[in-house]
Amino acid sequence: MPKTKKTPSKNDSSESENEIQKPKAPSKNHKDDTNSAGSSPGSILTVSGLESNFVETMYNAFWDDLKNQLSKTPPDFSCALELISNIRQILVSLLLPRQNRLRNEIEKALDINLLKQETEHGALNVPHLSNYILNLMALLCAPVRDEAVQNLESIKDPVELLRGIFHVLGLMKMDMMNYTIKNIQPYLQEHSVQYERAKFQELLDKQPNLLDCTIKWMTRAATDVTKPLPSTSVSPSSSFGISLFPFSTTDPDPPSLTTVLYQGYLNLVLRDHGNEEFPETMLMDKARLQAMRSKLHHLTILASVLLVARSFCCGVLFSSPEFVEKLKSITTDLTKEFSSKPEESMLSVSDQISQEIHQGLKDTGLTVLSSENRASLVGQLRNIAKKENCIRTIIEQRIHLFLKCCLIHGMRESLLDFPGGLLFIEPELAQLGWKFVSLMHYNQHVFSPYYAEILKNIFSPPNAEKNEEKPI
């Protein structure tokens, strides 16, 4: 089947099924922007550029040859009929299994042998054939492709029409592929869950003590959930045993499995485990969780710096996305070694950020910071290196609250009520939240039978006497 050349990224078929932009009708003279770079005498074409040039040249040669065939007297329809045969195959592939009547109709209407006979006798009705194909495309395409199909109806040149048809059919095939993947995704995920659970059970059969660390992890989470909340505010940096899911100690029923698991998951991503053994059910995800924890730590420092910086320029400079991105880039580059050199890192950050704010205020014609205010800014930025810093503590609390809300309420609802002070890191934190929630929900799906049994034994040990008071 001949291919049409690629269109710019806005019509790229890699877009998701929910956010596919409307394609434009293909243009005869359209050229890939990547090839224009080679027009200067001193430029060097890359291998991919050469391939792109070669493919485009071949495509254009094919369509030019087709135009020559159809321009003959009488017209030569041999190549055009092959294209119509390909169009028929694509249209049939877009049908659902139950659409047998329409399948038979297409195969009959676009029967190549019959069309060959019509061309031999000069009886081929090209406008009728074109309208039939376009009507089928309008019937089978997704609503987002309606405009593209309508644009094809205005093309009178038969060669350009065929090029346009193949372009839109390519988009329709991608739409159908996305639709199919979306429908089978739950089945694929369920199969993955069952497979992973079966493999873990095989290991558990060989190693009866395989869940020891998981039991310790869940016991700690259950203890955290049922522990009474302190009467005074405690810094998260020194309170990683305090429950993020308040539970009434007077409730006669134990906390739910979901509540305990969510507390456990948050403990994994918020706590520094050091040499502590990881739960066996999370070992495959240990590296990803550690990367998430490192990212959260970085975002805490970044948000703290931006919050302090904003307070010293009254938000005027922060109305410029470019200025904010510049401060974020500076802070990110200078805090790469924050874990090992916090004071040194913040010393560099404070000097650079204060200079950027000073210059920004000067460039916009605003009053620059006084020596006293600039010294105060530098001092507050340097204090972020301390774990007990109040700004850093507030940011930590709000990030923890956001992750908790992501688990309980889902990402979409959590993003609608984004915590104050974190707006400048919303894209980065939202991306991390999606990964965290997806990973935790999948883990819960795979190992929930084991977790349920462990929690049952935590609150009702099998060796405990019936009349004895249950632990926790």
C-alpha cells in the first residue's frame, strides 16, 4: 500500500485517543521541515535526513507516475485499481466483527474484477466511486475525523484525492488501534496481576518466611494508624510514625485494609529506610520508590526556595513564567548535591537567587531590595538547609497531604484542590503523584490477598486467647 508523507506533529498519529487534533487535508507542496536544514551549502545531512529525502522523493515519484497514467488517452487505471484494492482492505479492517452485512457490501461494491471490466468498457463511474468511499469513511471514522473527511469532498484532482484518502485512512487506523488497546487494557492488566501473583505464590511455597519484612512493614503501618494524634503540631521530618490517616481509637472495629496500606505506602516513599529491609512485596519497586523519595526531597527544597523568593518581590516578578522557570532551573542545578552538602548548596542558591531578584526588579523599573532586605532574603534561603526550617516543614506537610489525597480521592480531584505554596511545582508534583498512585494501586491489586491475611493476623493473632484483649 502506498504511503503518504508525514504531516507536522499536530496531525501526528501518536496522539492519544482523547486528545487527537483535527487533521488537515494533505497539501501537494508540503515538505518536511527537517529537510529544509540541508538547503544551506555548508550543512551536512544526517542519515535520518537522507532517508527522509529519499522516501519523500519516492512518494512524489509514485504519485507523479499515477497522474501520468490517468492523463493518458484512454486513462490507464491499473495502478489506481490497486490503490482502490488497498482502500477496500483498510475499510474492511476498520469494521467490527458483527458488521457482516456492511463487509459484504464493501467487498461487492469495490470488487476489483468488476471494476476492471468497467474500465475496459469505459464505464467506470469515478465520481460515484469516490463518493461511495468518502461516505464509508464518514460512516466509520471517529467524530474527530469528520472535518478531515469533509475536506476531502472538496478535492477534485483524482490523484490528490487518493493521497488525501490514504492520509485520513491512516489516522482512522490509528484511532481504531487506540480504541482496541483501550478496550483490552483491563484484560491485559488483570492477566498481569494474576501472573505476578502466581509467580510470587511459587516463591512463597518454597520460602515460608518470605513475608517476614512485609509483616513488619504492615504492623508498623497499623500501629501508626491506630496511634493517637499528638495534641501539638509536629514536624514531618521528625514524625514519620504519625498517622496521615486519623483513626478513632474508640472505634471497636479495626482500620480497613486500604487505610493501613495507604499509610504503609506513604511510609515507604516519605521515610528514609537506611539499612532497613524492604517489604518483599515491594522489592521489585524499591528503586522506583527511592527515586520518588529523592524527587520529593528535591521538590520540597525547590518549593521552599520559590516561596521565600516570591515573598521578597511581592509576586510581581513571579507573574512571568520565564522568570519562575529561570529560578527553578538555577535552584535545580545548584541543589544536585544538597543531600551531602546542604549548607554549601543553599549558600550558592541564596547568592544566585538574590542576584536574579535584584536584577529582575531593576530591569522592570521597580524598587530594588534594600541591603537589609537582601540580607534577610539570603539568610532565609540559607536556613532552608536546616531540617527544622519552618518554611521547609510547611512545604513537607503540604506535599504529604497532597500524596495522601491522591491515594484517597484520586489524582483528578486532588489536582482540582492543589495545596497552596506548591503551585510553582504543580507539573512536577502532579507527574510524580500519577506515578506513585499508579504503582501503589497496582501493588495493592496484586498482593491484596496476602495483605488481608497479614492484617487479620495483626489484629487477631491466631494464638491469642479468645478472651484476651486484642493487640493494637
